[in-house]
Amino acid sequence: AVVSTQSTGVFLLMSILPFSSRIVTRSLLNYKTGFKNLRCISISSKDHGQLGTVPKPHLNGMLPSVHWTIERALMLSMIPLFPVAMYVDGSIMNFLVVSSVSMHSYWGLAGVIRDYAFERRYGPLLMPALTMIWQIFSGVGFAGLLYFNYNDVGFITAVKKLWAV
């Protein structure tokens, strides 16, 4: 299906206007353009967690788009980091590799929990419980890798020794 610029403009116009003027605008657009399928959405407090409703905006922490950008930047920085880490083996490089791997795995599985352990299907307690368990595992894992870096051979040297086997 091809979307015309006229229908895109109508959608943008309908999303900007307040609810009362949307009704008037919808009736005018139906009369002038023949659009019969334009809908206005009204959300009440009873709609929380029901299918077909718009979720509440994210008000704590950073915006999801900024968080996504930081995740992609970290992921892209890991591509040259690992080959460089094989040649530059030191405590700072060990810390960078362990931190990037820990943050990448934390954000990845936290996204899976957020996307698939939703309240409407599994109840209100599963997502906070899984999130807390994952935060504990991630924190203990990061602390363990840092302990290994500073009290043993280090993460990079351990990977080199595994590859040598």
C-alpha cells in the first residue's frame, strides 16, 4: 500500500491538535477528503495495562531514544575494542573490556525481560522480580570479573590462554 503525502499530513495534523479540535477537524476532513477511517483516541485512568491503549510516557531516568543511542554506541565501540585488547593488554584495557561486556549483557537481557515479561500476561510481580534477580546477577558478575582482573591474570590474558589450549 502506498501512503500519500496527503494522508501523512492528515495523520500529523490529527496528532498535534487537542482532543476537542480533533473532532471538528475529523468531521471537516471526512467531508472534504472522504477519509472515513480516522480515529481519535481517548485514554482514561482505567485503561492501564489493557490491550489497545497507549502506554504512559517514561518519566524517570533517561529517554528511551537516548538509552538506545548509548547502547548502539557501546555495541559499535566493542567491535574495534576486542582486537585492540588482544595487543594492548593492561589493567585499563581489562577494565574497559569487562565493563563493556557487562553493560552490553545487562542491557540486552534487561530488554528481553522488559519486552517479554509483561504484566498483562504474567501478573504484576514477575517483571520486578526478574529485574531484581538480573540486577543482582549482573552486579555480582561484574564484581567477580573486576576481582579476577585485579587479583589474577586478568580477563584478556585468560581469554588468550583459553585460545592457546
